[in-house]
Amino acid sequence: MPVYEYKCLNCNSRFEKEVSYKELSEYKPTCPVCLYSDCQRIYSPVGIIFNGNGFYKTDNRKEKE
């Protein structure tokens, strides 16, 4: 199951929860610190890995003579 990060709007604490894709649309997280039920999901950037030829300046570069 995927892990999602949430932030409590009451106490600003961050926590993670495992939620299946089926339950995600209906899921209402509750803060484990203050038990407040109004939490916001945090979106974070995904890391990008460049593999293969042509991504780096050293690829397909002509040798200086």
C-alpha cells in the first residue's frame, strides 16, 4: 500500500498513513497528536533519474585534438 504524508491544520504536526487506492477518495485522516480530523495531504516532488545516452555533457562528446 502507498504511504501518504499529511499535515494537521490545528497543531501543524506531520504524519504518514498507509491508505489503499480504493479508500483514498473517502479517507479522512485524524491527527495522532491532537486527534483533530481536519488534515491536509502534502504533495512532494518525485525524484528523476536520467539513464541512457544524451543526458550528460560527457555523452557523445568529440575528443579535443
